[in-house]
Amino acid sequence: MIKLYDFFYRLWSHQQTDQVVSWLLIGTFGLGILMVACSQYLGFPSLPSPDYLIAIDLSFQVLLVVEILGLIFVLPRSVADSVGKQFEILSVILLRYAFKEFGNFKQTVSWSNVIYDPLFHMLSDAFEALLIFLIIGLYYQKQRHERITKNDQEQLEFIHFKKIVALILLVVFIFLGCSDLLQSIEVGHYVKSFNTFYTILIFSDILILLFSLRYSSKYYNLFRYSSFALATILIRVSLTAPPYINAILGITAGLFVLGLTFVYNYFLKQEVEFT
């Protein structure tokens, strides 16, 4: 399983992967515009309604898939970085929500026909994404990585375990994606499983926490890993929360992990000074 993960990781980290992703996003965007144009001018009933924002939505869907794959591949390197990646994904989802809210306006936007609820929802999602962007930037800047293992052999063993977990997450994600695609064809609209995948992430965080206890049972490390799992739960809840509540939950989760980082660094510094 380790060799299989390494094979996928080499593909993901290849220098041409970014170019392929870029062309994929451009192609998806163009396909969305083409589909709506065909629906509007050729009258294809099976294609989406004539709303060109669908092209943006499809592009963001593909971008979210790419970000989730990035989250899976960063997990063996650092659990802390994988948590940061979760917040990156949340910020992208929020921007996608903001674009979708704009779709509730009439095509000719004027103050006489503006619906204020979608406007306020759009502003809420946009500013939440901006604040999370700021919080995660500070989080990465202040992050300190400390090995919880005692030697290189234990470190390699821990990394191998996280690679197995990451490979399982990759298989689950591909399965959910294929299931969503088949269901979307049947029902005629896209069905997403991002919320389900975040739920699975919670269990993977707990599993890594339990496995890490074989190397270190220090309270600081135990609390830190447990807090990462709690942050994932808050993100998961915010994804299904109504407008404004989702902003409060998302920002609270971001401030929580940022505060955790500062406190952890403080105690880590104190421990080094006393040893």
C-alpha cells in the first residue's frame, strides 16, 4: 500500500500536474458556457437552464476536487498542514457560495430589483472567506512542527501509517465522486458529497490521534491532535449551517486553531527552556 501511495503522490507532485489542472479548469469553464449557450439558443432540454454562472460553479467544483486531493496528499507530511488545507477548502467553498448567491439576482441588476437576502448572504460568505484567508495565513506563519517520535524508525513508521490512511481517503473520495456522477446523471443535477467526505475526515483525524499515542502521550500533543479533530467537526457543521451561522462557525473554527497554535508554541518554548 505504501508503494501505491508513493506512485500516486509522484503523479500528483509532478511538475506538469499544475499545467494539466489549469487546462482542466479552463476546459470545464468553456464547457459550462457551451452547455448554457446550447440550452439557450438551441433549446436542448437536457442541458442546464440559461445561466452562465453555471460555468463558474462547474469550475469551482473541479477546483474543490483538486484541493481535496491536495489535502489527502499533504496528510502524511503534516497533520497540522492538512488542517490548514481543510480551511483553504472551506474558503473556496464560501467563495463558490457567494457566486451562487449572485445567481439569484435578475440578469439586469438594478437597485429596484435587488433581492437583499442574497446580497447579504453573498457579502457574509465573501467576508468569511477573506477572514479565513487571513487566519490561515497567520496559522501557517506561526506553525511549528515537532516530531512526536523518538527516532527515525518510529518517524518512518508513523509516516507509513498516515500514508495508508491517506490512500484509504483517496479510494473513498474516488468512490464518492463516481457515485455522485452516476447519481447526477440519474436525477439530472449535480449531487455533491463534500459534507460526507468531511465527516470521514473527522474519523481519520481521530484514528491518527489514537495511533500517535504509541509514540507520545504528552498532554500537549494529545490536546493538539484532539483540537484538530474538533476543528474539522466545526468545519463540517458550518458547511450545512444556514447563512450567517456558517460564518460564525467557520471563523470560530479558524480562530480556535490559530489560538491553539499560539498556546502550543508557548508551552513548547517553555518546555525547551526547562530542558
